[in-house]
Amino acid sequence: MKKIAFVLLISFVSMLFARDKIFVVERENSALAVIDHNLLTNEIKNMHNFNHAVVKFRDKDGYVITRDGYVIKFDPIKEVKEKEYRTSKSAIGFVIGENFLAVANYDNKTVEILSRDLEPLQSIKTGSRNVGIKLYKDYLIFECMDSDQIWVMKNIAKKGKKPHFVEYIKFKNVGKVPFDALIDKNLYVSGFFNSPYLGVLNLDTMEYKIVPLNLGKKDRILKVPHFGFWSVSKGYFFIPAVGAKKVFVFTHDFKPVKSIDVIGNPVFTSLSPNKRYLAVTFSGKDFPRVQIIDTKTLKVIKNFKFGGMVLHVRWSSDGRHLYISVNGKNEVLAYNVNGWWKHFMWPVPKPSGIFIYQIKGKY
């Protein structure tokens, strides 16, 4: 009993000192804004072309990829750049393994494997722009946008050794122009620009199937929807439609549940940590809007309209706040979920992506 009480006490203390440190991409300034203790405290500058920059964390390391193909390693606690390496003229996505990074490139049509300290290890030539890069067990999976393929590569190196990936299987003619993917457990789910369906690859059996989507009349696509990993709940997948004003809801075995009508063409569908709410952002004339969907009723319960285009949203780790990047007004907002009222506002120039590093302990 004493041992259990001690473990609970340690867990409580750990939670007590855990907090979110927020890093916001300043799209036009080549800088990362830092929000800590609910204050705008710093900028990490000289970060290259920050259009579509992506930030990820693992352990005590932070990494950024830039539009002009740089991978930048930084210290999220000390808030300083440590190293950079250019993988191409245009990078689009990356994943972090235990001892490597894998970077999907557009311009030189490769996937580059780097060490965690950004030393080049391997170059995989694909002949295509590459998107939807993910990891599963010893597999590296990505889509080839120009050849309508999904590649599965396998790491044949022994655990702890430098990775080396070899071709495991290629799936051809998967759909017209794949643009992004999400992964949930053993399922790799692909979205396509020009095919009215999803592609679902079972990474345990290596079986591929398509799931039809009832898109109806499509609008002109102004901004690519993002699948990411934010839209997977315990019971459902939430999929933003391509060129249609809908969010599709599927069970985990891809039986259709509902098509939720939304105000515009969705870009991000971001699920709260407790899976109760889904925040949806839009493109085109509806850029300034965010809608909130209740995942129990599958209905829109809240509409926000801002004075400029919204480029990103992110939930706080505890689920109490929704952070909204209002690029057109040079501000990042935090809305309290209990009543949906504006709790904080930070003046960040031309903000886009919002990324959270959770700090545990007295940093």
C-alpha cells in the first residue's frame, strides 16, 4: 500500500510541474516564437524559409524542416539552434526514429535518412515528390506523389546500429496524386487529390484497399487538407474532404458513420486530448473561420470568425485551451474550452504552425 501511495505521489508531483512550452512558426520572419508560462518570451531566429515549416520533438531534442530543404536541430529548453543540414531545395515532411530522422523531399525527389545529430546516412531515390512519411515497427512508409505509389521500406540494421532501409514492397496505382497520410496502429491511410476515395494499407498483412468517398460536386482546391494524426479517436477516424464542405466520419474498420456538413473546404481537423471536440479550419473565403464539432453528437456546436485568415490550431496538452494562429491579425489566441472564451492573446508576427513541447520538472 505504501509503495502504491508513493508512486501516486510521484505521478502527482510530475503532473504538477508539467507544462506546455509553445513554439509558433513566424511564417515571414524565419523565426520561432516561444510562449512559456503564458507569456511571449523569446524568438529563435535565422531559421531559413518558414513557409510550411514543421516542428517535431523527441526526448530533449527539437527539429524543424523548412520549405527550402533545411533540417534544423534546436534545444527546446535552452531555446537555441544547435545544428542545421540541407537535404534538398524543398522538404515537406519528416519523422523521428530512435536514432535517425527520415525526411521527405519535393525538389530532389528523394527521402533522406539522417542521424539524430543530422549526419547524412542514406539517400533513397524515388523519382517523385514524396509525402505522407510515417514509421511503423521497422518500416518506413511514404507516398510518391508523381507516380501514384506507396513505398514500404524496411530497416535491416540491428537494433541500436545505424539504420539502413531496403525496399520491402511497392504499391502501384494506389490513387491519383496522393498528398498526405495518417497512421493509426497498423493502418496507413492515404488521401488523394484526384481520386474519390481513401487508400488503406494494413501494415501487418500488407493488404491494400480503397474506401469510397461521397464528395459530390468538388470546389477548386486552394489549400491542401492535412491528415496528420490529430483526427483519430477511440472509435472514429475524422477525414477532411478534398474540395468539398464535409468532414467524413468512419469507424476503425472504415464503415461510414456520417458526413458532417461544415462551412467551407476543411484543411485541419484537430481532435482535443480527451477526444470530445474536433476543431476544423478552412481555406479560401472561409480562411478566417474555425468550427467546433462535438464528437458525441457529431454536430457543429461552435462557430468562430476572426479578423484574418487562420492557418493552424492546436489543443493544449491538458485539453483546457484551443490555440489558434490568426495569421491575418498577427496574433495567437488561446480559447478556454469551458465556455469558449478568449483567455490569452499573444502578438506574434504572421503566425502559422503551433507546436507544443511538454516540459516535466523545474525547467
